[in-house]
Amino acid sequence: MMNIRSSLPEETVILDSGRSVECYSGGSGEKSIILLHGLNSYSGTWKRNVDALSSIGRVFAPTLPKVNFEAGFALHDTVPELSEVVMELMVRMKAGPSIIIGNSMGGWIGLYLAIHRAEMVRSLVLVDSAGVGLPALQLSGHPAEVSEHLDSIRQPVLIVWGEDDRVIPLSSATYLHEHIAHSTLHIIREAGHIPHLEKPLEFNSVVLSFLKGKEG
């Protein structure tokens, strides 16, 4: 099935829970790369990255279920739920331990998985990630909280940030870099909250260099 809005060809994947998820897949090889978009976005935000990333492995870019703001919206409850959807998808697609690349809330999901399901995350790329730094996201003691557990992350982590992000400030990138031991920070000039879409050539080059260096 072709989802015109997404600008990427997607297939309907039925998970073991019975939930259906639209997902792009491409590439081949032993490595699996999971691309996670931001809040209520869609897989097409990765349309300028999938070909480059497919050069090193299988790429999966799901369109995750939308968050209903009118039905008792609580972002900190949504992150564990969406993380479970991602895990189900990884199992269904036989992805195994994967490279997780997440933008905004997709980055928060990636952090959550790296902390709570570390065995399933080979390495992590955080792209203008949510989950830390903003008062509204400081959820001390809640299961979705990641700030208190960043020092437990042992996977290689690349933090990519748009210098001109007006949604999540650059200070959040600095915070993540300071608190994740095995992290590298790259700032993309003249880019905002979605640098992989705004500056794809630089983004792809940086990410591929990182993954080839860390993954071998």
C-alpha cells in the first residue's frame, strides 16, 4: 500500500497484539535500523535519509499511532505505550538488536528503550530529542522518566541537533551529552527541529560516519 501523504511506500504490519502499524522497509543486511518520528508525525519525515541508511542495513520507518489530545492526553503515559509498539514491530520484522534513530518524541522512545530494553538497542541516534530539559517533561519518579537514568546507558550514542531548534533548545543537547557517557554531539547549523529533513546531506554523512565507526 502506498501512503501518498508519507512520501514513502508503506505496508500494513499486523503485530502480535492485533494492532496494525504502517511501516516502510528497505535495504538489506544483518544490521537493522529503526527510524522513529516525532509526536503525531509520520514515516515520510525520513524520506531524505532512507536510501543513504539502506546502504548499511535493513531500514524500518513506522508511522506510529497518533496521540489523541482530547482523550486524557498524557505524554509520559504515551512513551511506554509507543515503546511497546516499537518492540512488537521489531519482533514481528525479526529486526533483533537494532540501531534506533529517533527525532523529538521518537528520541524519547529511543532513550526509554535504551534504558529499559537495553539488550534490543545496539546504538542510538538522538535527533533533537524530547524527554529531558523542559519543565513539562521533568517527570521525576514516573516510569517514562529518563533524566535520572541517562548514566545507565552503555550503548554508543550520537546526539544530532539543529542549532536553530525553537521547539527543544540546544541546552537539551548539551545536557544529554554531559550525562550519557558514550555520546558524541554534532550540531547542524541553520537547521531547526527536524535537521534530517532540513539538512539531509550533512545529517546522512554524520550518521553514517558514526555508525560505520561504532558498528564496524
